[in-house]
Amino acid sequence: MKCPGCGFEESKVIDSRPVPEGNSIRRRRECLACQKRFTTFETIETTPIIIVKKNGGKELFDKPKLLSGVLKATQKRPVDAVSLVDEIEAELQNTLRQEVSSTEIGEMVMNKLKERDEVAYVRFASVYREFKDIDTFLKELNVLKKRTE
């Protein structure tokens, strides 16, 4: 690590501690040449995830966009939308695939919502699966009802 003061390339680590978010480590260093102290952050390198849309278009995974959709479905429900989206992002990173279909992500969200809260699940599914009429909506509710019985 290059010293920001003198440019010397060797330093020693004085202190290391995790950042409160838990996604990086803060390191306090001291230059071996000029003894200047400085801070560095070490983070995990992630590969960008490309989402393949239903129409064939591609875009980068947008965590805030996914969170927005999940927040709408979980509004006034006892579901931690942020942790749900964090889980999905971690699972996507762990697949080591660069491209994932939007359909696959939608199914992941629905499965996690189904486990946590059926009302939030139905809200999300009604938008995601584009329920056209009340019959489609009732069919999904009946599937859920049979599952819980």
C-alpha cells in the first residue's frame, strides 16, 4: 500500500476492525519510511450481475430497484424487506453466474415472501405475474390456501 505522504510502498498495519455494515475492514497503517499514519479499507471484490429481461434486454442488477418493489409488497407487513433483498443479492453473488434472468429473480423473491408472509407474497405475485382478472387472483389464493391446509 503506497503512503499518501511520501509514496513509499511499504507500511505496517497498526489496527484492523470491521466496518459496522460488515462488508469491509478498516485498517489503520503506518508508513515505514516517514511514519505517517493513514487509513485504508479492504472490501470483497464482487462481479457485476447482468439481468436478462423478459424482452431479451440486459441491464446491471439494481438493488434499490428490487428493494423498491419488495417494499411495496411488504408495506405495513411484518417483513424485513432489506434483509430479504440482501439475501437475494448474496445468493446471486454465490451462483458465480454473470447473467441471471429477471424471471429467476422474481421467483426468488416470491419464494422468500411465501415463506415469510402470504399477504406480501400475493401482493408481489399480483404485479409480477400480471394478474389480468379476479379469476387469476382467486386461483393463486386457492393454491396458497391448499398449501397451508
